[in-house]
Amino acid sequence: MDPVKAGETRRDMLKRAEEDNAAIAICHHSGFGRVVQESGKRYWQAL
């Protein structure tokens, strides 16, 4: 696995999820949630 490409892909996916206000499930957080941005930082918001 290319760690640089993996990081780029992860950032792109989280940005798209935030822009689409999509409910998603990711392995490091339990349940579904949304990526939200506040003060220039992205946060996980559980549903």
C-alpha cells in the first residue's frame, strides 16, 4: 500500500462526505455519523 496515496484518498473521501452531508460508517468510530467542520477542523458527529 502507498501510504501517501492512502492519506490523500482518506482526505478526499472525508471532504466529499462533509460536502454531501452524508451519513457514513467508518471503522474507527462506532455506528453511523457525519463529518462536520468547525473552526477549520473536521470532526465526527455521531448520529
